[in-house]
Amino acid sequence: MLGVVVAVWLSERRWVARGGQKGTIIDIAVPAVIFGLIGGRLYHVITDWQTYFGSRAIKEPYQALFIWEGGLGIWGAVALGGVGVWLAVRKRGISMSAVADTVAPGIAFAQAIGRWGNWFNQELYGGPTTLPWGLEIDVDHGGEPGVLYHPTFLYESLWDVALGFLLILVGKRFALRHGRLFAVYVAGYTLGRFWIEGLRIDPVGGVDHAVTFLGLRLNQWTSIVLFVGALVYLWLTRNKDTEERVVPLDLTVDPAHESGQADPGSSDAPAAVAAERSEEDDGPAAPAGSESSSTDTGADTGADTDVDSDADADADSATKEKNPR
């Protein structure tokens, strides 16, 4: 949960800096976390099914729901968590690839924090070592008295911290877009996970031993597949430079009109606004036959009558002067 808080905090800052709406990442995190927890647990139960089911099971089937006893696979968490993100961004109308690039560093830091849960549960440890930072593992968790083991959880935690900072630097330096930064995260994480996984001796896929294929553990094969997939994606999208939407379409503002209103009188302006602006510019047009029209007409008629009367008076005066009585 602490890892989730850090990831959301960092991703929210990165999203706003990219021009996105504040609060978007927080909202998206809700379905992402729910789906991620389900996916992480499903991956663990599927790959370690013998722990809960079958004649050699060491736990009851219902204990597959006890996530507090350990067992959250990062592969399933990211995969199904991505489905939750996709559903959220689709509803908002923003770019999935833009969100993926934004949250990539935060996911790496969240994994670095989450790995310390393996220390509390005494899991994800490597073979015996004489290094001063070796771990003591209880007998109940597969250890032997007086023997120290490689803290593979610590190695991965440090790798994830370095990867998180690398993603931030690479993202700024090369302005990776369209999911390419997320692909770098996948490639970087799987590269480290491959060699760290090779140090582990705790069982994965079995009750008392790890399931291997051609000498490699299950998670190593998963790392190889995802690493190659990330490189292929980087190659296929190397020239992609189309615009990615970070603001929902209904919130997008025309840069020439900060209020979001088109020019009155234009073809895309609302009729009411165009009419209002027209009245402001030309003054209200009085309809024909209205009271004001008749008044104006009367005034004009009166003025004309006065002029004619003056002219008649002048004519009478001139006549009287010529013909005095």
C-alpha cells in the first residue's frame, strides 16, 4: 500500500506537468489497484497451484485468498492492473499510452518498496552466501540454522530504485512517448529480474522445489518473453509521433478562445450568441408596424408640415407688400 501511495503521488505530478488534468491519476489508481491485486494473486495461485490444490498441497484451498500471507506476482499485477487502467482511460477519453509512460517510474518505485514485504515473509531468498549482508531464514521457511542466504529481495529493490530514476532521466532526455517509456521499464525490469531470479532457491511452481524448463525457472522464461516483446514494441513505434490526448475531449479549450466560445456570427457559433452579438453591434431592430415605427413616422410628418407652413406664411407676406390695401 505504501508503494501504491508513492506511485500515485509521483505519477500525479508527472501527469499535471505533461498538461493533464489534476486528479486524473488518483481516479485511475482505484480500478488499477483493485484489478492489480486480483491479477497478482491469480498469477501466484496459478503458478503455485500445488501449494493449495492436489494431494501434496500444504495449505487449504481457501487460503489462496490470504494475500497477507504472501504471494502477489508482479506479472499478473501489471497485466490485470493495466486492464483496470484501460477501462478508466477509455471512459475519460484520454490516451492509454500517455498514462502508461507517466506511471512507469512510479511502478518501479512501488515495486522497490513492495519487495520489502518479502523480507517480512522470509521469501524470495537466494542460495547460501558468506557476504555480510546475508539473511538468516527460519527453518519453517526453508532455512538452515547458522546459514546465511542471498537477500534477492534486496537486490531487486535496489534495481527497481535505480530503474525508476533511470526512467525519469531517459524520459526527459529523449521525450519518449506512445508507450515507449513504459516499454523501457518492461525491458529494464525483466533484464534485472532474469539474473536475480537465477539466484533464488525458494520454490516457485512446486511445493518443495522450483519448476524449471531447460534449466531456467518459470519467472526467467517470463522475463525473456517480456524483454523481447518490449524491444519489438520499441522498434515498431520508433517513428510514431502523433498527438496523444491528455485532456478529455469535452474539456479541451480552443487556444484562440480561452472561454471555449467560438466567434459570434461564425458557422460554428451558437445561434443565440450570434443573435446577441448582432443586437449589441447594430441596436435592436424594431419590427414594421410597431408603436415606435408609427411614432417616428409621425415625428417626421410633423416636421415636414411645419416647413410647409413657414413657406406659405412667407408667400402671403410677399403678396401683401406688392398689393397693399
